[in-house]
Amino acid sequence: MRTPALAIAFFTLAPLAVASPPALDGVVESTRQAFDVPGIAVAIVKDGDVVLAKGFGVRDIRSGEPVDARTRFAIASQTKAFTSASLSILADEGKLSLDDRVIDHLPAFRMVDPYVTREMRIRDLLTHRSGLALGAGDLLFWPASEHSTEEIVRRLAHVPLATSFRADYAYDNVLYAVAQRVIETVSGQSYGDFVRERIFVPVGMQDAVTNSDHLPEGANAATGHAKPSFVGDLVAVPPMTWSNNQAAGGIYASVEDLARWMQVQLDGGVLGTDADGGERRLFSAERHRGMWELVTPIRIPAEPAVPELAAALPQFAGYGEGWSVSEYRGRKLVWHTGGWPGMVSRVTLVPQLDLGIVVLTNQEVGAAFQAVTLEALDHYLQAPDTDWVAAYSAAIDAARSKADASWEKHQAARDRHSKPSLPLQGYAATYRDPWYGDVRLALEDRKLVMRFAHTPALAGTLEHWQHDTFLVRWHDRTLNADAFASFALDPDGKVRELRMQAASSLTDFSFDFHHLRLVPLDPPRTAVD
């Protein structure tokens, strides 16, 4: 497909017509230092011009190679807007409607409740109002599972609901796997092929790929970084792919790519003009309005996390079709964050100002992209100077203090003199959860080791905590997701059930251990999944 003239203009990055925030370079560098972020990339578009596309720091602490405007980062959940746009393109072509029932296109689709199965619309897949709990079902693909997309969708039938259908907002990723299957079924193409041909090429996103498996060898790509146990020395995170749920968060892209994407969004889907002077569109104006329309309201906290963040607390907030919608200093924002092991990011659009800002980072601390984004917003809004680095540093300190207090509470309640009810071998078994599948516990070198059957990264050693509760310490210490594992025994002293929960309040919600209901297979039988 021919690259449109508009995209070529962006790629050449013509002389900047509007000045970027003069203090932004300094803010980015102070942000990197304050939050120990190896590399950051920033792009700003304003009034149709790319006023900044720049990298700071390094893309990998081991190699020291610099970040530049074409360094690819995992943009994670920013991908959801591309999934929404894909559905809108198909809707414009009359191949589906966002009001269609999911089962009209995927007859085998099932939720745990027959009513929700029957009434779930394609729009509901995008708007976080299904009745699923926060992050429910994420372990089907997070941190990286062997399930196929089809298998994830099949297992969704066993994931319990937490609220009534469309009653409340609760962020989920798993329904985007369903959206992926809708796109593939309706278009007759793989998700990756569709997004590449129908979005990346016409927009001019030359470096973007739909998941890390498609990064060429030796690519200019950032490596994720994290601090083991949240406070250790910074280390590189092992590479990961979401090939089975690309639609939720698989895309890698550079800030040059995302500058083009932001401009198309700010232009309402317009790509440019054709040879006859006609308007060329990625999607219709009607569908553009629909994607940015607030569908699911989000409750706003009565107070900010810390007083220093009072100015960032919005007057309203909600979620549209793959986009967050809120307010900042009296202006409507359309935005999305992205979280990936070792990389977090944010894209922010201010339609009234024809302004777009994207910040990509390769350390999993959200304070960094928030501080840079708000600094840039304040410049264009001519807002009072605010030290956002200091404000988000205070928020991090508060979150860590809360986590430390929670851990101290666990420690205070712990009976260090207690012993397990059973010898370690008594807990060893294959356990099965209705939606995830099998989790295996076995003695290895006289230690009890847990392995999630479909998630190789989730392998850890159990350390006795108290009574019949153990602490699972994952072998990959960059996961930052150690979990309590508590066994319930039946009257005969055999394990009846295993429940889990994250040990730290800082653990990412996608480690949804608390949704598992693990029951030992007794007597042992051949696994069916």
C-alpha cells in the first residue's frame, strides 16, 4: 500500500514550527535520575507539527546504546486504541457494527453467565464494564502463557463475574483477546496482518510491530528494566511476548511512529488527500467520535494519593472505546497508559489544543511518564509551575510506606513457631483451577516448588510462612509478584483447596492469583488441558 503524503511529511520531520517546552529536556533528565529510569523517549505534536521527537538516556543498561526517536518500546495497553480503530475500520466497511452481539461473529463465545453471553456487544469488549473483576483472567496470558488466543477465549467461560453486567468499571485485558478473534474472523486476516496493513502502513508507522516476536534481529528496541523486590539494583527484564493477546497490549513502536498516530487521531481519522484532492481517511468521523465518547464512568477519589497531586485530580473520568477520557485543568483529555514488564508509557491527546504528547520509558515506574506528561501539558496550558517530579516522588514514597505497613502487619500476625500440618510431600499434587488450568507442586531437592503449567515464568519455591500458609518466591525475581499460598484441609487431613494472594500491595493487578480456586486432582488423572 502506498505511503500517504502526510505520513512522508511526518517521517522527514520538517523544521519545527512551534517551540517545544523549553524546560522539558531538564525535566526528563531530572525524571530519569529521580526514578532511576535508563531511557525515555518523548514526542509532541501541536497544531499539525511534530515539535519534539527525541530520546534520552540508554535503551539497555548493559549495552549503553542510546535511545533515539526511532527506538521501539513496548507500548502495552496503548495497543487497545489500535484494536478499537481496527473494529471501527471494519464497521465503516459494513462488516460489523459495534452494537452487534459478540456471538453473532463468534458463536462459540461464552461468559460464565448466559445472559451476559447473549447480551455482550462488541463495544462491551472495549469498555471495561463486563462484570469481570479488575484484571480477572489475566493469568491466562500474563506474564506470558502458552495458551493460544482461541484457548484464552474458550477458558473465559469459567472466569467468575464480580458485579452485574455493565454495572461498574473494572479494567480488564482478557476481553481484548475476544476482540482480536472478532477482528480475525470478520477480516479473514491475522490480527498482526490487519493492523500492519490497515493502520501501520497508511499512517506511516514504519517501525511499529504488533508484538515482540516480529522485532528484527538487532533492532533499535528498548529493553525493560526493574528492581527486584521493588528496591534492589536495576536489572534487565527477560524479553516477553503477548502473541496470544496482541490486541490487549502487544505493539512495539517508536515515538516517531506514535507522533504520526497522534496526528491522525487529532485530525479525526483523516490521513490526507488523494490524487484528486479527495479526503483520505483511516476511519470515519462518526467512528472517531464513538471511540472518544465516554461510555463507562469511573469514580474519582475524594482526595489525591498525596496533597502534592491535587492539581492532577480530574473533575470527571471514564473510559471510551479503547481510550481513557478525563479532564485536566478544565480541558478534556483523551489518553491511555501502558504497562509491560520493565516498560511503562502514556499517550495523551488534548483535542481543544490540537496537542498530543507521548512518553515511553524502559523502567516500570509510572511516576516518570506522569511527571513528563504533566510538565508538557502545563506548558501548553500556561498553567502555574508545578514540580511534578517532587509530587510523584511523594506519591511513590506514600505507596511504599503503605506497602511496608501492610508487610509489617503480616509479619506481626505471623506465628513463627507454627509448623505445617503435613509433611511437604502432603502438599505436593497437581491442582486445577476451572479457568486457568493446572498448577503443579512437587518436591525438588527437598523443597516444595510451584509451577504454573501454562506459564513458564511462574515457577517458584515455597517457604513456610505459618501454619498451612507458604510464601511463594518466584525464581524470576524481576516479576515482583511473590504470593501467599494457603492450603485448606478436609476433616481427614488432606488438602481440600489452595488459595493464593499477592504478598505486596505494589504487585501489578494482572497477577490475579486471588481469583484462582485450586483444587487437588485426587486421585491423580491425566491432565485434560
